[in-house]
Amino acid sequence: MTVGARMRSDAQPGHLPVLFAQVMDALQVKADGIYLDGTFGRGGHARGVLEQLGPGGRLLLMDKDPEAIAYAHAMFDGDARVSVQRGSFAELAQWDATAGGLDGVLLDLGVSSPQLDVAERGFSFGKDGPLDMRMDPESGQSAAQWLARADEGEIADVLFNYGQERMSRRIARTIVARRAETPLTRTAQLAELIASVMPRARPGTDKSRIHPATRSFQAIRIHINRELADLETGLDAALARLKVGGRLAVISFHSLEDRIVKRFIAGHAKAPAGNRRLPVAQDFIPALKIVGEALRAGPEETAANPRARSAVLRVAEKLEQKPGPGTRDPGPGKSRSRFLAGPQPSCSCRDRVPGPGSRVPAFHPRVPAFERGAA
Ligand SMILES: C[S@@+](CC[C@H](N)C(=O)[O-])C[C@H]1O[C@@H](n2cnc3c(N)ncnc32)[C@H](O)[C@@H]1O
């Protein structure tokens, strides 16, 4: 039995960290290492890392959600090895505690079970609550505030780009018409409005089992929390802070996230393919090594935890970058692998994260299982 599998059984009862054994194996925790969990949640993975650290090790914990942070303080304030910081992992490099370098970074993306389960957080179309959806309810605008102000085109673009919602324009039009009569302030109100404009799915089909508001709720949540932009910045920051030999482990829950992670790792691990119309990329030096295949939960885990069905874990290891003669230094915090290869975005233009105002229809149309489970 692996270390991970052994400790999985000791995790907090009722809380099921996804792909726990695989994450522990991926991080290869060293007793005196420094690890950052950028998505603390309820600490399922963090606890596993801490149990492997000796007195000289350190565990740095981040989360945007003040409730998660309060939980982290309650659990670990007596432990001198642990430091807690409220904020986005996109800002991990600005946290002084990371300045000495990290032996491992874990990002377990998306929302936590407590966020989905508490109606007051406003994430779930299946539980009536205030239409909020912010991971940090004290910062930025709530879903209700955004839906009250955004114009029809922006709403349609968000639903389409972040939810792959084909009825995005029709839903946006109805939202704008409805809000002129009554403000949209409750999750149930929005879920009913969306259901009322969607064509009825044939009974017994996959579509009929998915709530019609699933895609729209996912899209609005991603937009309100700037999830994809944070992920792109956070990956860059993690790479900048990882020590040579340090491990990056990222669990994503839908194709938009996974595409960013996959392309980020590949963009730093493999020389870009030649394009005969562009000058030949010179001196590519990989900054990352891909560790294994993308991992998914097995049948036992998905039976116990339906949320694990759509989880994908990708792992990479930071490599030493030895510049060749005559190559320029990219500057502090910059990765040499992309610098030397010229301006190679980790996504091609077609796949780059779209923002409001842009329509990029090439996304994988599958609805993540955990979003279905959110009902
Ligand atoms: C899937 S849960 C993590 C569960 C955790 N691994 C555990 O075992 O309990 C995701 C958590 O990440 C947080 N989160 C999501 N995006 C974040 C970001 N950009 N920065 C910091 N925290 C974030 C959410 O608030 C949520 O608590």
C-alpha cells in the first residue's frame, strides 16, 4: 500500500479529498520540505501532507474563502510548521513565505463540497439561496450584482464561453427582460428562468438527467470568481516559486481548466512544434518534466464520491534550466523555457481563455459530472 493510500483512510470522516492517494504520491513529500496547498478547502489534502512533514518541514495554506481560512486557523494554529494566508493562489508569489522556494504546489480547483452544500453561498441551482457564488463573499461583485448590470451581449458570451451553453443568447435575452420587471436575487429564480427558456429534453436521455441551469451556473461561477484567469496566473507563479525537483500537482474538474493545465505543462516541457511560416524556435530548454499520464479516479472512489468522476490530476516536476552560451537571462521569476523559445503562448489563439466579448466555440461540450452533482 502506498503512503497516500494508507493515509487516505485517516482523512476527516465525512470529507473526501479527491484523488488523495494519487496526490500524495505525486508530491513525494520530503520531511523537511516546504509545500503550498493553494486551495485549502477543508484541508483533506493538507492534512495528508502535514502528516508526512517532520519538525523542519513547512506547509503553506491559501484559500480565497474566509470560511475555509477560519477552518485552517482552527485546525492548525498550534502547529508552528503551518502558515495560513487568505487570498488567491494567483498571488502566491507575493506571499513572503514562498520566497525561499517550494518543494511542491497543489491546486485542487473549483468549489468545495461545503460551498456547494450551503444554500447561502449561492452556488447551487438545487438549493434556493441568495444569488452570490463568490468564493470570497467580501470581494468583487456577486452573481446577482453582475446579472443586474451586465449587458445582454456580455451575459451571452459568459454563458457560451464558460458554460458551452448553446442557448446563451436566448437565456441572456430573457434575463435582461426579466430583470426590468423584478431583480434576480435568488438561485431558484435564476434556475427557473433558465429552465423556462430551454427546450425540453426527451425523457430517459442524458440531457434529461442534467438540470437545464447546470451550464449557466458553472459559467457564471467561473466568471464571478475569475477562475480561469487565476489559474493561468497561479500556474506561472507556482513555476516561478518551485525549486528544482519540486512537484506541481493540479486537479481540474472541467475541460476548460484541464486544457489550461495541460497546455501550460506541455508548453514548458516540450519544444514547440515547428511552423514553417515562423522563424525556427531556438534553444528551447524545458522548465518542467511531465510526470506520468493524467490520472482519474477509479470506480471505487467515484462510487464513494461522485464529485471525483470528473477530476483529472496532472503532475509535473521542475527541471534545472541550464542556459546555453549566448542566451539572455529572462529576468527574475520568468521561465526560461518559454523565453528562449520566443513568444509561445501556452494556448494557441483558438484555445486561449476567452473573456466576455469574445466568442470561442471550440470547447469540449461535456458537462462536468460534479456540476450535475451540484443540483
Ligand atoms: C475543491 S476545494 C479544495 C478541497 C481541498 N483540497 C480539501 O481536500 O479539502 C477548492 C477550494 O479552493 C478554493 N479556491 C478556488 N479557487 C481559488 C483561488 N484562485 N485561490 C484560492 N483558493 C481558491 C475554493 O474556495 C475551495 O475552498
